[in-house]
Amino acid sequence: MFKRAEAMMTLVFLVGGIVGFTPTETRAAGANLTINPGFEQNLSGWSNWGGVSVVTSPVSGGAKAARMGPGESGAGQIVEGVGPNGSYVLSGSGAVSNSNEIAIIGVDLMDANGAKLPNGKFELRFNGGSYTKKSLAFTTVPGTAKIQIYIYKNPNAGGYAYTDDISLSSVLNDLPNGVKAMWVWDLADTATAAKRGEMINFSLTKGVNLLYLYTGNALVTYPDRYRALIALAHANGIRVEALDGQSDWVRSANHGYPLERIRQVMSYNDASAANERFDGIHHDNEPHTLPDWETNKQSLGFDYVELARKSVGLLRSGGSPMTYSGDIPFWYETVTITYAGAAKELYKHVLDAMDYVTLMDYRDYAEGADGIIQNGANEIAYGRTLGKKVVLGVETYDVPGNPEYVTFYQEGEAFMNAELAKVNAYYAASPSYAGYAVHYYTTYKTMRP
């Protein structure tokens, strides 16, 4: 039956033409790249290959859905402006009129000429009598320039197949360059409308366009506070990621705790409007602060990487387009561990696992030995080989017991801005340098000018 499906879809692609869509270069976080995903505008945006109609019952969401049948049926659309090594999540809902039918929501990866690429087909299949939702994650293969989204039903038993609420979302390419991030750790900063407004106004004044916003268990207790803040941030072009973390979470026996926190964020997003949702999850789990780090680096490093992979896997298996990132110190390049049979520096294993990283590049000068630029060089170079981004973090807190050179607290904001301008200028041409992050809101606000 797949040979017939391939022949049909190839024919209509060449003869009938597909409605194209060229998204903007920097896509909104988790933006659905599908035109008319719920068929509320009938088949607008879709090319009907034959046998597809729009019905008002049964539907999964909204007022309408696509019905295919009783014979072989399908429709599709093209997303352009994509490239290789991009991470995407495909999701949708489907149902059939009898158990012998199969409803398919799928994608074909194509080259610039519209030819389908080997290993470039990914499908969701449905054979239940009532709507179910499914998701899958995939990475675009070498040569990808377009993605064809399609719905399809084989001839089978002469019944009907239904699809609804189709989504194709970008993940890894979501983080743009030109990032200025800021950690926000104090729950009180989200508590009132005045506090939320103060945070957003401060961010706009300083050019902050990404917030690492602490959640903890407060997301369950006070979800409306986060909805209000994120909606306000998004209205002002500011991305928001859920910040959490604890060093002992890294131990394999404790992985259930951070994974449950991720589920809480996913549930929050599912229950919130599109403009109220988190764009990513950002965990600050620092195994090097554990008391047995010096004697147990291999085991703790392994568990740390394993937790990162589990976290990304949880997001992808749940159909979430959120990025997963974390904070690592620059000196992880001096620690080598073995993971999955490969012995290499810990920062490489972490970058392999996460969507991007924020480097705790805590120095108060940009240039020279042990400066911000030098300490971020290896991570940015490795990120370029993976097509992943690195954010360089700096400190404004007067860290007890640490030397003055780890923070800009003593020098003040003007000096910090001048040094960060040097960092930006140096890495301006590097595609893996996303920008920098300031730790953290409470002390950034009180820096002397």
C-alpha cells in the first residue's frame, strides 16, 4: 500500500502543485509552521490531492476537521526556509470510522528542487474509533530545504479517516543570535502586577530579551502569576524559560524529581494560552558543587549527561517544542568522562545532549588569558560543529568567598557593558554564539552605574 501512497503523492506534487509557506528567519518559540492546522478555514493552505473534505463532526478541537475517504485520499502543504540538522516536533490528532482504516499525519523532507530525501519520512498513524493525539520528534537530514506536511489514507476498507489539530514546530533553530538573557531567582518578583511590570520594564531598559524565570513548585501553586508575566513578556518580544535546578538532582536515584518538574511545566503549557506558555526549560544542576565531586567525577558526570538526555527525551516524547538547556562552568573542558562508550570532555557530552548551553563564564574582563572570550572559545567552537548555540554568562553578585575577578559587582554596569561589547564584537561572525546572560536580576538592578 505504501507504493501506491508514494505514487499518488508524487503525482499530485508534480502536477497539482502545493501551497508554499516561507516562515520568517527567526521563528517564534514553538510556533506552529502549519497553515490552517485545524481546518477551521476549510482547506485553505492545503492542496487537496483528492478525496479530502472538511466536516464539523467528529472533531478533535475547534469546529472542523479533515475527512478522508472512502477511497485513497490526501492533502499537503510545503514549509520552506528550513535546513539540515534542525530539530522539529510533529503532532496531531486522528481517528478512523473502522479498525481496518489508518489515518496518517506525516512529513517528507525535501531538497531545494522538491525531491524527497532518503530517511526523510516521518509519520503518525491512527486506527482508533475516537480521536487520539500523538507526537514525534525528528531531525532534518543533510540536504533538507523544504518540509512537506501531509495527511493521507490508503484505499483499505472503504471507510473514513479524520485528522485535526496538526502542528509542526521548530525546536533547535528557535534560539536566535543577539540574546541578552537574565536569571530571575526570587519568587516575589512574579507575585504582583506591579512587580511583574517592573521586571519587564527593567528588561526592556537593559535590552534583555530572554528570561530564565525560576518556577520551583510555585508553578503549580500560582500558575496565573506566570501566565500574566509570560503574556506581558511575549507582548514585548521577550522569551521566557522555566528556571529550576538542584545539584543532588543529578544523582541517578534522584532523576525523578527534575523530570516531574518538567512534566509540571508541560502540563502548565497545555493548560495555558499560546502567549502564556514557556518557551523552554533551563536547569541549573551543578554536580561539581556536590561533596563527592572530586572523588566521583566519572559517575556524577555520567549521571548528569544521562539526566539531560532523559529531560530532552521527555519533552520530545510529549510533543513539546520547548528547548532544554542548562548552566555549565567553562572549566568542564578540563574534566573528561566516558559516556555511551565515548571518552571526551564533559562540556561536549552536555552540548551533545542539550539543545543549547549557557556557560558560566564568570570573569570581569573580556580579553586576555582566562578572560571571557578565551574561556568560551572551546564551547563555541564545538557548538558550531553540532549546529547548536552557546550563551556566555557573567556575574553581578558579590559572591562570598570568591575572588573579585569572578564578578562585575565591584566595577559597575558601565564597565561590564564595555567588556561585553568586546565579547560581542569578537564572536559576531560565529553562528554558534547566541549572546550573553547576566546573573542575576536582583543584583543587576542594584549595580552602581
